[in-house]
Amino acid sequence: MSRKAVRLNAFVSRIFVILLMVLTPIAGNSEPPRLDGATFGRARVRPLVQSIGPRGVVSVRGFLRVGGVAFVREAIGRDGWSVTALGYDTKSPDGQRLAVTLTRTGGGSTTIRPRVYDWEFIPVARFVVGSGDSAFTYFGEYTDGRETSEDGPRPLGYHPAFSNTLLGLRLMQLDLMMFKEPFAGYFRSSDSKILLGGGEAAVFARVPSGISSEKIAEEVDRNKRNMQRANQFLEENCLINRSAICRIGGQPHQSYVIGDMMDSVRYTVRNGKLIFGDQPICWQFWREADAGEVTNDTITVRTGTVEEGGPVVKIAVLDSLSREFCQQVRMNFNGIHPLAYRSGVRTMRYAALFRAFKRSNPKAYAPFVTSLSSVKPKPFVETPTEVNR
């Protein structure tokens, strides 16, 4: 790529960041959520605008400095179907406003209203319009460049489309629920009700917002058990794979990226409905490569630098463990946290669907996103930008 092209891409990315900051609800219009056992703060942090790319190959820097949650792929239509138009109907009730027109090879088209709510798909549409595909990171950066202390709060980074949205809150929880116990709980509003968006009541039906604290505690305990079982599964992997990380820390990985990097989303039309395939959201684990370790059937060894001109780093991406773990989370661990997992899966699907349409018809995708500019999905949420370690 030429220097001119690089400068142009950087300029376009800055424009998208500015646009998304305008479109995203500001903190003053939102309500700070509360989570038992967690302490949050607000600080000025840099927006997360990082790109992994459609091939889903995370760089060494991406693993070490960004990590978190990312959605990169384009959806693949089955049975000859492809998305040919997107629309938003302000007159329909929330949950039925997105209109997806699909055309089949050889003739025939249909317009479908999938059951998806404003708070779920509008941030995703704004996310896809730019070039960045990382959604959230635990490795955020302060705008003033100050370093974080070992015992102080950690800055959190959001793609601008997810800042101050309920979906951004859910994606943050998706990332942190694996290793921070309070995130097995449920966010509450200022009046102590469980914070729910449209469509989530069905997932949370056993514990509606007005139910007793004892019942809510039962749900939290169930999520904690899911989290413990997931981590036990990973610890047991160390009995098979005695890497240096296993010997030192008792777990096979150092960190992960959550998203769709390992497989593409697929969809079709059946009985007048948009049907997605069963691709799970996936944790792509990595660790430092051991001396002499090379790519084999279970890992992929990658080398790279974190900073330009910095030392070469070698890491092992744990391919087999990642695939097995993702299936276990879906089939046996109840998604660990059902609400966060559901949000992750729906974000993955609609990001892939929108991205496929954007590639096939970029001139139509931008006006679709512009048509959403005045929409402020409810509930309004203030996403915290710091969390205590």
C-alpha cells in the first residue's frame, strides 16, 4: 500500500470516529449502571479504532495490546440468498423496525423483519460503517497518555459505536465475565431494577426485574458455577498440554480475543424468516510460545512486534483448545452469562450481515446508517470507562 493510500485510510478512519461520536448517546443523557462487587469510574479514554481484517488473523500486537471483543467477517448466504437492501421503519414497534431485503440467485426476493431491537442492531450498523472491527478492550488507554498502576483502576476501551449503549455494556461483560467474578452478576439501574433491553426478558424470564433478591442471587450463583466450570475445563487442559504457562499459572492461556475470527456467519431464508447458522461466538486463546515450539495440529505459532522497531515476540495461538472451549460454552456452560453471551452472538450475526451488504453495495449502506442518525435506542446507558482491578 502506498503512503498516499495509508494517509487516506487514516483520514477516513478519523472522519468515521468523529461521525460515530456524534451519533452515539453522550454520557449526560445516560444512566450509570451498578454491579454488585464492582467499582467503576469515568475518565477520558481513547476510542478503540483497531482493525483485525476480514481474514480473521489477529496480529501479535492485536493479541497483546488490544485483545477483547472483535467482529470481522462477512456473512455468507446459503441456498443462493444475498442481502440486497436494508431499511428502517420508524412506524413499526421496536423489535420489528429493521427491514432486510434478500434476493435469491435465479430470481425471487423477500423482505423480512427479523426480531431484533434498536438497542441491539443500531450500534452494530454504526460499528460496521467504519474500518475498525474491534468492539471492546480491557487494555484501554487514557487520552493524556498516563500509565496504569498495578493496584489502580484500569481504563476500558470501546469502539465509538458501542460507547454509552447497553450493547457496549453487554460486550464489556462478555469479555470480563471469564476472570472477574462480579461480572457473573446483573447490572442494575439507579432504582435497583435489573437493567434489561428489549428481547432480554425472555432470556431472563425466571428472574424478572421485580422478583425477590433471593431469586436473583440464585441466578448469579448459577452464572458463577458456569464460570467456574469453564475455568476448570481450561485448567484440566494443562494436564494434557504442559506448557510453561501451565506450569507457572495453572491455566493454558494468557488471554484471548472473543468474536468470529474462527468461522464465518451463515444465513438462509426459511418459511419467510431469516435463519442464521449455529456458528458459536468463540474465544481465541493465546500464550507465549515455548522455546523451539512450532506450528502443529493444535497451535499456530506467530511472530511479530508490539511496537514498530520493537523486539520480535513469538506467541502460540491455541487453535484446538479454542474450538473445543467455544463448543463447551455453548452446549454445556449455558453461555456462562446468558445475557452477555446472547448479545455477543447477536452482534456477531448482524455485524456479519451488515458487512456483507456494505461490501456488495457500499453506496446504499452509508445512507442506511445515516437514516438511523436521529434514533437513540433505549435504555440509555452510561458505559463505565474505568474498572477496579
